[in-house]
Amino acid sequence: MDLGLNNKTVLVAAASQGLGKAIAEGFTAEGAKVFTCSRHTPIQCDLTNPEQIRQLLETIGPIDVLVTNAGGPKPGTFSAISDADWEATFQLTFMSAIHLIRGVLPHMQQQHWGRIICLTSTSVKQPLDNLITSNAIRAAVANLAKSLANEYGQDGITVNVVAPGMFETDRLQKLIQSRADASGYMFDEEKDILRRTIPVRRFGDPAELAATVVFLASEPGGYINGVSLAVDGGLTKSV
Ligand code: NAD
């Protein structure tokens, strides 16, 4: 299938490792011109800093496909999260998406074609234990994306959310460690407990998530707009 992504300019945010890196590799394999950023890549950008985002977008120029992504928010239950933690999560998870999207929309509108994919978490469909910041603030990102899909569909721009379940990355290792610290189980025991909650009984390969994102950005995927798609091996219990 020709995905129509050859020579499209793609920005994948927060892509020095993990899911972002896999997504960038997925687009590169389709012949796209891929730009990545993180705090430690050749194109440096702290996504909590609006001025650095502005400079990043100016450096890259017109962007056809944007994948919003950032580091994961601090784990914890309600009593463990301070006002400063809430503010930090809002800046990292929500405002980074606002600043990136605002920067790419004018060109997409002008050329009457664009794809925006917001990477979130299955927490947008079903709250996750010990991740209250993700549960609350990613839901705002998902509803932002749905609103933008309504508003900008007429401009040839699709906006979708991809909600990963549990993929083998550093972030997952840290979350398992945090759960093990709280439960008293060993790391491997906690990992196995989590694995068995997934109907397909395995963690995801980041390349599988990348394939989903690449298809949503593709020409044949152009009629998919405003969805929030869990890629989670069946983990989420709601539809
Ligand atoms: P990761 O921790 O492996 O990678 C995070 C990336 O974000 C890194 O490249 C890091 O440098 C970058 N980053 C962090 N803070 C940044 C900042 N302020 N500015 C710029 N870059 C920054 O995480 P991952 O597993 O690749 O997950 C990516 C996103 O998806 C995270 O938000 C995570 O919470 C979410 N998620 C991951 C999973 C999973 O199973 N891995 C599941 C659900 C949701």
C-alpha cells in the first residue's frame, strides 16, 4: 500500500528514545523528511518552554505531519501530587501540545492538508491506578484533539489521538519500579502481574505503535478524524 508519505515533512516531538523514536523511524521508513526534538537531540527543545518550541518550528519550516508527545507525568495518587506537580504536568502534557499545534496549523490550512496525532495514554479512556496526573490532564488533551478535529476537518486537517497501553520502554520500566516500590513485590513479579492484565498477554513493541501512527498520518488514513484509538492489546475494558 502506498501511504503517500514520501517527502512529507514530519515532526515527532520528544523522540530521543522510546515511543517517539520508534514513530520517527516508522516515518523515515516511508520516505518522509523526519524531524525530531527532545532536550538531548541535535535539535534541542524543552517542550515546557514555549520560546524553544517557537524556535524549533521556525528552524524546521512548514510541517505536514505533527506528532505531539512528551515525557510522562509524575506518577502518584491524589495525596502525593502537589500544586507544583499539577502545574508541571499541565505545562509538559497539555501546553506543549497547544504550542506545537498552534505553530503548525497555518501552513496546514494554507495547503489544505495536514495530520496531527496526539500521543496520550489509555488513561484517556479508563483511569489508571497511581497515575492521577495522567488521568486528568491527558483527558484534556484528548478533548482538545476532538475539538480541533471538528474545527479543522474542513481545512483538510485530521486530528487523532493514539492511546498506548503498555510498551517496552524506559517509561514502562520506571512505572513498574514505582508500583513495585509501593507493593513490596520484586520488579519481575510486578512486571508479570501487569503483563497478565493484558488480554494478549504481552507488552507492546514500540514498532507496533509506530505503525498505527504512520497509518493515521497517511493518505489512505485520511477519513479517520477525531478518534481516540487505544493500542493496548485489549487492556482497556471500555470500548
Ligand atoms: P520515555 O520516557 O521512554 O521517552 C520520553 C521522551 O520524552 C524522551 O525522548 C525524553 O527525552 C522526552 N522528554 C521528556 N521531557 C521532555 C521535555 N520537557 N522536553 C522535551 N522532551 C522531553 O517515554 P515513552 O515510553 O516513549 O512514552 C512517551 C509518552 O507516551 C510519555 O508521555 C508516556 O507517559 C506515554 N505513554 C507511554 C506508555 C508506554 O507503555 N511506554 C504507555 C502510555 C503512555
